[in-house]
Amino acid sequence: MPTLRHDAPVFLLDLGDDENRFSPSWLETVHSQLDTVVAYPDPAVLVTVGSGKFYSNGLDLEWLTSNPTQAAQYVADVHELLARVLTLGVHTVAAINGHAFGAGAMLAMAHDFRVMRADRGYFCFPEADINIPFTPGMAGLIQGKLTPSAAIASMTTGRRFGGTDARDLGLVDAVAEKSSLLEYAADLVRPLAGKDRGTLSAIKATMFTPALTALRAK
């Protein structure tokens, strides 16, 4: 399960050491840890990372298949996590340690910045290959962060991008070796600690109004 560590001003949210799929309990834990970050009275920034082979494999399809009557609420809960990270009142960076697929890649996309391992892991939106269309909120999130050509290249192909290719397309901002990934990510946001959280959250909400509206549509 996700764990939270703190080395002021950096909060490090470890998403877990397995596939880090978005089970209901996983979502609840992550929200609780985000509560801790935003309630912290001193300057703060957030780095997220996985500690195993995956950053996140996204939706918990096994749970969803076993609980079909709860599908609508589950998708709404996933949307809410994406919306919350998108507009969080502290600066955020995803340190993509391994595979980021589907909604796991969307979670990374919701961060302000993304740094990916250069040597291992794929960044992929597989929806075109697994016959699961993007929701309007998910599409809006991705398109809000990418150029139109990058959105077409990643959303319609199901292509798996290694770190360097992901950087060149604009899916991530930078690549780093495994040994320096966390340090690189933390150094990217550490100087940004101390911004007024209400102002920062409002700026993000204004920047990404179409995506936010779609993610929180009832």
C-alpha cells in the first residue's frame, strides 16, 4: 500500500511495490496522504514514485469486474483523484520508476512535472488496444497537457514509449538514471516550495478548466 515520507520540504509518496492499481482502498489511502501534505503548515512539495517494477498500472480491472454495479462510482472516484492531483496546492512531480499504463500514466500526467527512468519502463495509454475508450475527463486531462500531435501519437496508437521517446514526444519532461531519479525529481520542485497554496491551486484550476470540469461532471 502507499506510504508517505517527509524530508522537508519534500513529501515522498511511494505508491507501492506491486502494480499499484487503483483499488478502492488504495485510492482512500492516497487521498489520506494527500490530506497530510496539504495540511502541513510549512512549505511543501510532492514527489510520487513506485518502489517496484511499476509506477502504476492504473485501474483495478479485477475489482471492477467483480463489482460491476459500483463501476460508475469507481470511475468517479478515479476521476476525483486525477482532478485533485491536477489542482493540488503544492507543486508535484511524478518520478516514473517503471511502467506507467492507462490510468497510472494519467496520474503521472496530472502532476506538474514528470521525470522517467531512462533505462527501463514504458509509458503507455493502451486504451485503443484493450477496447476501453477514454472518458471525457481522462481525454481532457491528457489533451490539456500534450500538444495535439503528441496526443494523437499516444492516445490512438497504444504505443509503449520508453523514457527517451516519452521525453522526446513531450509525455515526460526529463529522464534520469535509476540511481538519480528521486534526487532529480526532488530537485526539480524543491525550489518551488512555499507558494501560496490557494493561489497555486486556483491557477492550476484555471489553466485546466475544461479537463477539471469533465473530470468532475456528474
